[in-house]
Amino acid sequence: MAQEVRQSEQKKHTQLTGPHNPEEALRCWLALDQIPHFGMGKLKKFQSVYKLPAHSLLAYSSSQLTELGFNAAQAKAISSPDWRAIDRELNWLAADPWRFAVHPNHPDYPKLLAETPRPPFVLFGWGNKKLLDSNQVAMVGSRNPSHYGKGCGFDFAQGLAQQGFTVTSGLAMGIDTCAHQGALSVGGNTLAVLGSGIDNLYPKRNVRLAEEIVENRGLILSEFRANTKPTPHNFPRRNRIVSGLSLGVLVIEAAIRSGSLITAKYAIEQNRDVFAIPGNINNPLSEGAHLLIKEGAKLVSSIEDIIEEFQNLNSCVLKDYSKNSKKSPIESLATDKLLDSVDYDVTALDVVVQRSDMPIKVVLAQLLEYELRGLVASVSGGYIKLRGK
């Protein structure tokens, strides 16, 4: 009992005088993070009016907070924080050396994110903390992309990672997965922002991918407490962090009403560059990217289109991609005529045979080789080209 009283008095002293060490500072921000419907925007308004530091709120009584304009639920959360829950979070952080948490007053809080209108009070991380302030390009798109979209996601992530950028995405199925895998395939950096807690990774099919990211010096990030479940309203919130951390956002295959376009909207609000890869005009998944291009997003057809926007970066070694990139598998093939006979849309086998003017046995054998090389894919109705000139 005496120990609990001393802890209570110590916490009250911290609320009045301010945190004296990193753990106390984090404890204060975790307490502020418990306030319902209260974020950095409202905190800044409060501070601009009353000229008080953030932690001073915790010293007010419930009645005083009500007088200051807080509703009953907010006043209760501020005057009586759930310290046990906060202690559980601190214990969770201490249980793994790769776990950490940063807040707006922490020296490692990402600078670009801090400049946005609604940065989170607390960010929980698992992995390489140094990536927080790395030069990031976000990649977003459909959870059910076409073969063309998957190829673009993987290849552009490879190229960006090879140029020294951190590829940032949301660990979702589809384009997010291709982006993370593309960066990992060349030993590059990748960062995943979750719409759930770090101990409740979603989707479950990507748990192993998350582990591979951390094992390869990447980073998993979330504003949600460790065991938070993935609920629908979490993901739009997540998207503002994806864009806020990044220099720009690349959209690959997105419907008009999609989370990807929400991310692009946040990027525009945050004064970030928005890039979009065009697609087939008959594919509904191309509508989002095409809309963005109409509204001013930069049309992207190669890595160079993105890199040229960031030539002024000193800490990122930007190479001449066109001169230094390795020759593609396609360029090294002697039978380009056959590959040119396959479209990026479904191409029937008899059409491929007719265009290439080659025997069907030769065509089938060569198409199998192209499949193994990842240049084409066999789909219902024929073949499609995955990447090429």
C-alpha cells in the first residue's frame, strides 16, 4: 500500500513539474494518447490558447478540465489515466530489444511526420529505428491487383530500394506485399505501417513477411497499442502515417473508392509528391491512378520519373539508373519477336503463334522458359506479359 501511495505521488509530481527522464516522458504521452477524440491538432489549439506544455494537462482536476472545454469522457481520461495499461505497454517494450516507442518530444520522432497536421502522439516500432528518418517513398495500390500491377509493384520497389530509398507500405495483400518483397529481394530497406497493433499483425498471411522485414533490418510501425485488433476505421488513420513518413507516394492500380486514393489525398494535404502508374483504360483498377494523373499527379513509366524529383537529396545516393541498371532478362533474349507477340493484357495462344510466325511447339517451349524467368504468366485464356520494353 505504501509503495502504491509513493508511486501515485511520484506520478502527480511528474504531472506538475514535467518528466525528468525518457520513461516519464513516454508515460505522459501514453496517458495523453488515452484521451478519446483528442489528437495533436486539438492539443496544439489548447497550447496556443493557454501556453502550457502538453504534460500539464495531467495535473488538472476533472471539473477544471470541464471548464476548459473538455467533455466528461475526456476529462475522466485525463484526470484518471489507466496507469496499469500504460505499465503493460512499458513492460511490452522492455521485453524485446527491437521494440521501441517515440513521441513528438522524442529525438527520434520522424521529422517529416511531425510536420503533418495530425501526427500520432505515440508510435510503436519493431525493428530498425534508423529507418524512421530515412528517405522514404510510399507504394500503395489494390489488394487484388492484376499480373501487370504485381509486376510493377515488385519491379518499382526493387528499383527504388537499389537507389537507396526506403520502400514504405502497409503490409496488406496485393501491391503492399509486392512492394515489401521487391525491396527485400535486393537487400533494400522497407517499412510497414500497420492498421493494428504489432502483436496483432494483419493480415495473418503476411506474418512471416513482417518477420522477414525485421530480420532484414526493416521496420514495422503502428500508432496502436500492441494488442489492438484490425478494425476498418484503423486503416484510413494508418494511411496518413504512410504518406506522412514519405517524400512521395506511388499509386499502382487503385479503384476510385479505395484506401490508396485516401493515402494520395493525405499526401496532397501534407505537400508530398504523388506519382501514378497508368494502366489499361478498360480495367476498373486503373481508374484511380488515371484520376490522380488528371488531377496533377505525375505519370510514371520508369524509376527515372521518380528519381528525378529527388535529385537534391544529399543523404541518398541517387545513381544514374538508366546507365547503371543491369540489363533486363528481356533484353538478353534472342527471341524478342515471340515476347513482343504477348500483350500486357490476356493474349490467346493462337494469337501469339500467328504474330510470332513460329511453330506452336517452339512457342510453348519458349513461353515456358519466359514463365520461369518471370517475364510472362499463363492465365485463363492465354498469356500476359509481366514486364518488358
